[in-house]
Amino acid sequence: MSPATELTEKPAVRLALLGCGTVGTEVVRLLHEQADDLTARIGAPLELVGIAVRRLGRERGDLPIDPALFTSDALGLIKRDDVDIVIEVVGGIDTARTWLVEALHAGKSVVTANKALLAEDGGTLHDAAAQGGADLYYEAAVAGAIPLLRPLRESLHGDRVTAVTGIVNGTTNFILSSMASTGAGFNEALEEATELGYAEADPTADVEGFDAAAKAAILASLAFHTRVTAADVFREGMTGVTAGDMASAKEMGCTIKLLCIAQRGSGPDGDETVSVRVHPAMIPLTHPLAGVGDAFNAVFVEAEAAGPLMFYGRGAGGRPTASAVLGDIVAAARNKISGTRAPSESNYAKLRVRPIGESLTRYHISLDVAERPGVLATVAGVFAQHEVSIATVRQSGRADDAKLVIVTHSAPDAALAATVEALAGLDIVRSIASVLRVEGGAG
Ligand code: NDP
Ligand code: HSE
């Protein structure tokens, strides 16, 4: 008798799957393909006892499962006595929250990929897990296949994380990488991303930064032991990045990425704070995130003792995301068998989330100005009035028009924003062609 056969004599850990779309389908496939290895690793077999979907009649191809497992009654499935672990790969907020709170209160562990719910109201889920004595795992919710949340939640708990900087949205990384390599504009690159199946029919959540902001909230909560929600995250999308911005970045030895940035810092009173923001930014080509192309994700973590750490891989797609879900299922199943629990939520630090105005950053500002004596001095004076120090100025001129590209030193975002507003009010400034934040030693 093989070790795996011996183990199958132990009672099965019973799974309810909510959702059988892009991710759920691949979860089913991996559970089937890896069944013997999973049994050996867990110490008991996994048994899928039900799958909740919206459309019972939907064609589901060659999925290796008994069609009788499907139901459209997700809540009924969760409440069944023969369910130990609930896997949620549906998405959405209100209904999913009701389902997961029900499961957790009943002591059933939850594995979810639902970043929107975790970022909006992860606290409710963590509280329900604590009350029900159940596990809450969500590795797939941020950066798909990349093992990232477990390192933050466990491996780095002896250290002090100072910053997490990441490319956590594959669609926008594909668009920006394409703009950088081909010189295309945003619309053209978005069209290509849609044709290749990276961008969804409605790309708003990706290009406006909502998806990345949800992931930023989850990362910041784990890294800084503080509940951070999507509403705490400053968010600016990347639809305004032009081919001209990309060309200007190139001239400076930089590229442009949509970054999620979560940093430990201090507020005006010296109190310890965190800042969490998502926006396009120029970074030098030498930065570890600059070479992350195509639809890949990467997250750069800095911790006091560990130093810099880089996590890289596929941030989306059915099979890569299902890999992360499976890892969580194994962890939750092992805990069920051994009667142990996952590490509970750590939110003891309760750091203040500082508003964007207090964040220290640098700006790259491109201005079309009149070409006459004193213009540069007037523009420089506006920066001085707002206590913003200029790092570099480049001028290219035509007859009576000139283009000024100014990169600042680090200053509070509020001072930089006020500087731009004041520049816009000068009659010598014909237009402000672009304003981009600069990160990572660029400029
Ligand atoms: P899909 O839209 O492909 O699948 C959603 C599934 O949920 C479908 O099977 C659908 O049923 C089912 N469903 C919808 N409403 C209900 C309901 N009321 N009751 C029961 N079932 C329902 O989504 P994805 O697989 O792409 O995403 C799932 C989750 O994973 C989301 O939270 C997403 O953010 C997250 N995620 C997705 C990634 C990806 O690459 N796709 C990457 C990382 C995270 P039916 O099949 O009948 O329509
Ligand atoms: N739309 C997301 C992306 C999917 O492009 O990265 C993963 O959350």
C-alpha cells in the first residue's frame, strides 16, 4: 500500500467552492490533477462537496467533476454540515461578505481571492474569523501567483518593514511597457491589451488604479500591522500618461510605471505614520521595478534587518491565481487536521494613515512657456515661494515659445501641488503639459 493510499483512510477535508469562472475552473483542475500529492502533503484527502455558480446551465467544457456538484444556492452550500473549508472566487462585496462572515462564524475556514472585499472591509472578515476560531487566507488577492502575503504575514514578522513598492496590476503594466517599447500612445496600447485579452471590456478598475489601490490597502495592512482600507489609499490612474511623457522619461534614463507605494514615515508631530498611494511615476531604468515588463507583477519590499527583497511573477490569470488558492487550501486543511490556526490578524500598531499632502515626493513638470527674458526667473520664484527646491531644469526653445522640464527635489506633495497651481495662474505659462511624480532616485 502506498503512503498516499494509507492517508486516504483518514477522513477527507471537505471543500465548498464558490465561483467556477476564470479562477474557480483552474482551482477544480488543480485539485483533480494534484489529488494524490495534495493528499500526501496534507495527510488526508481533499473532497470537493459542492460548487456554487450563478448560471447552472453554463457550458463548463471538460471540467473533471460530477455535474451534480453544482448549485446556484451559495449560502445553502456554505451552511451544509459537511463543509470544512469555503473557497470564494466569485468577487464583489456585499453578497460575498455575507457568505464569508456566515462561514467564518460557523468555524469554517475561508480561502478567498477577493481583493475588493478585503480592501473595503477586511476588518469584518478578520473579526469573524477570530470569533469563529477559523482561518482566513487570501494569498491570491494580491499579485496572483506570487507568494507575497505569507512572507509579509509570517516570514517578516520578526523584522520591521519600512516600504512596499510594487507593480500590482498586469493590465496597466502591459500598456505602459508597450508605450515604452513602441512609442505608442495610451489608447493604442490599451487597444492592443484588449485584443490580446489582458484588458477587460471595461478597463476602468485597472487603468484608473482602483484594482491597484485595493491591493495597496491589503499590502499596507499586513506590512504595517494597521488596518488600511481602499478609502485610505490616494489613487491616481494612468490614462493621462502620454507618449510625450514616456519620451521625456526615456531622455532622463527613466521609464513610467503605475506604482503602489506604502511607506512608513512620520507626520508633522513626529508621530509614526504610513502613507499609501497608487499613481503613475517615473523611475530610473536602474530601479529593480523598471525592467518588469509585459503583464508581470513585482513587489519590492524593504525591511530594516532583511534589506531589499524582490517578489516577481504572474499577477493574474486562472492557473497562476489558482496556484495561490491551492497553497492556501493546503494550509487551511493542515490546520483543520492538526487542530491549529493560521496566524491571526496583526493590527496592534494602529498607525495613522497620512494624507497625500504630507507625503514626500518629487515632481517632473513639463511647461510650455513664453520665450522672453525673466521667464525662467519668474518660474523659479514660484518654486521658491512654496519652498520647493528645483533639482534640474531643461529648456528647449522655438521662436517665442519654450518648453521647460523641471524636476524637483523631495517636498511635501501639498507644496508641490500648490506650486503647480500657482504656475498655472502665470500668464507666461501657456500650458502645463504634464505633471508626474518621480520615485526611486530618478531625475
Ligand atoms: P469570473 O467572473 O470569471 O467568475 C466568477 C464566478 O462566480 C462565475 O463562475 C460565476 O458563475 C460565479 N458567480 C457570480 N455570481 C454568483 C452568485 N451570486 N452565486 C454563485 N456564484 C456566482 O471571475 P474570476 O474567476 O476572474 O475572479 C474571481 C475572483 O478572483 C475575484 O474576486 C477576482 O478579483 C479575483 N482574482 C481574479 C484574478 C484573475 O486573474 N481572474 C486574479 C486575482 C484575483 P457563472 O460561471 O455561472 O457565471
Ligand atoms: N485586472 C487585474 C490585473 C487582475 O490586470 O492585474 C488581477 O487582479
